[in-house]
Amino acid sequence: MQEHLPKDKDPNEAQEWGWTIQDFLTENFWYLLAILVLLGLFFFARYRWNVRNSRKHKN
């Protein structure tokens, strides 16, 4: 065995996955924001639908 060769280091996140979380968030910011807005609209509409239906059934 050759003792003078350097030992391998564990790969960092960018080397292992090919991207980092920070890069992913900055490159896809507008897409992620659009997904959050759509989810917010969906949950708000579902809430309002439940409120409207609960009023109908009380009468």
C-alpha cells in the first residue's frame, strides 16, 4: 500500500447531489412562491366552502 497518497474526503453536498438547497431555492423562487399562493388559495376556498355549507345546514 502506498502511504504517500492522500485519503479521500467525503463529498460535500454540492458534489454529492449536484446542487445545494440554497441554489435550489434561489433558482426556483418564483415557482415555489406560485405553488405557495395556489396552496393558500386552495385552503382558503375550502375553508369558505365549509363555512358556507355549515350555514346552509343549520337552517
